[in-house]
Amino acid sequence: MSMSEKHTLTWNGYNNPGIAAVAIGMTLKHCHSLTLPKVLLIMPIVMHAPTVKYLANGNTRSREISSLTAVRPDFVHNFSQRYHASLIHTINGLQLLHSLGLIIYDDVIFQAKELEVGPEFGKRVELITAASREIAHLLKSSEEELYLNFRVQL
């Protein structure tokens, strides 16, 4: 197996700018505006399937970030790595949303129009949509508290 074949086999297209755009757009549906540092935390949350499933569960009780990380420390185990791995997808997702006229950036990121998704977007988007309300709730904490609890190394 050549090196390029090996690289292709290990590439994960599961996380991409489209997924980032959906995650950001659906989260903004619940909070209408976010700072850029907070938006940069959405994709690392969405990249972790157990976290998304937990947050999408209708029986999940809304928690502050410190409470969530105390109850489920496994959700933040490799968050810093996910954060750095997702930066490009997040920025490209923001560019996509902006070019579609769905967001405006003016010191904070505002929802200009609501992103509409349906079943044709797939099961993963349905899970992200279901989790987006809880993601928006988590992002109500201060940036400092979020980055500290998610253990993001800058």
C-alpha cells in the first residue's frame, strides 16, 4: 500500500465544513448570536458522537458546563485535540453560512436567517439538530469558564 493510499484510508470525511455549518446554524437558531470564541467550541462538541447523543436525548437535563464535565468527564477527555482539529472546518463553515446570507459578523456572529434542514440531510444532522438546544445552553457560560472546563490549550 502506497503512502497516498494509506492517507486516503485514514482520512475521516465525517467532519467537514458542511457539518460545521449545520452545527453552527442550528445552535444559532436557539441563541441568535455568539462570539467567535464560543462558535469555535461547537464543532469539537459535535465531533464527539457520545456527547451529541447525550445532548440530543430528550431526557437530558440542561446543565452548566462545570456540572456536565463533572458528571461526564469522558466528554472532555480529548477536547483540546478536537478543538484544534476542527478550526479549519469551523472557519469554512462560517464562510459558507455567510456566503448563503445566513449569518452576519459584527463583533459577534448573528443569525441573519434561520438555517432549515430536513430528513434529507441525514441521521447525523438530525442528532445535531436535537442536540443544538443543549449546545446553546452550554454556551451561555462565559468564554473563560467554557475554555477552562473544556480544557482547551491555546
